[in-house]
Amino acid sequence: MELSKEKLLFKSPKEVIKTIKNAGGYSFLAHPSAYENGEITELMELSAFLHI
């Protein structure tokens, strides 16, 4: 099986949320990652999305 050499490029959540707000929309963080590199994501890190 040959693997694709294409890469997916995603904007940061901060940039996406600002773009949505600038367009007059609302963003919802529906299911944040509970784990990052095998560790539980800190509440402080998740709450940072509230201030974007």
C-alpha cells in the first residue's frame, strides 16, 4: 500500500474562531480533545478557548 505524500494543513483554533466571529458567526467547541500526547488536557488550557 502506497502512502500519500500530501499533508493536511489546519489553521489554529484561535485563527478559526476569530475568522468565524469576524464573519458575524458563533463558534462552538463541541468536543475538545480530552487527551494530548497521552495526557489529560488541563482545564486551564481548555478554558483558554473562552477568551478567544
